[in-house]
Amino acid sequence: MAAEQPQAAPVSVTLTLTGVLDSDNDQIALLRLSNSPELLRKRVGETVGEWTILGITKTTVSVQNASGEESLIGLSSASP
């Protein structure tokens, strides 16, 4: 009989706001997931990972997760 492998704890993936592209008609959040080096460009209403973008300002993005919890993410101080 094979020994059962212990289940690994789920890895918590975080979302970081690295910048905002803001024009008269459009706002795009520049986001990065902690488990990927890829820079993502997302608009209001789009999803990234388990989050849906609710709003974008010059320094923040508001998101809602699959459970309906809302969070406000500030611009990362590590951004260039």
C-alpha cells in the first residue's frame, strides 16, 4: 500500500499594483501576481487571478475576490 502524501498548504497569492496608466478616456492598472513575474495590464471589470477589478485611481486599485470581499491595493513602493 502506498503511503499517503501530506497535503501541502495552499499558497497565498498576492496582488501588487506597480503602476497606473491614466488617460482622459481610459485607466489601466499595472499588476503583478506574487507567483508570476509577468506584468499584467487590466481595466475595470477585468479579472486577474481570483480578483475582479472594481475601480482604478492614480494610486490605488479596488478589487473583489471570489468570496465577495473587497480590498484596496495601494501603489507598491518597490515600483520604479
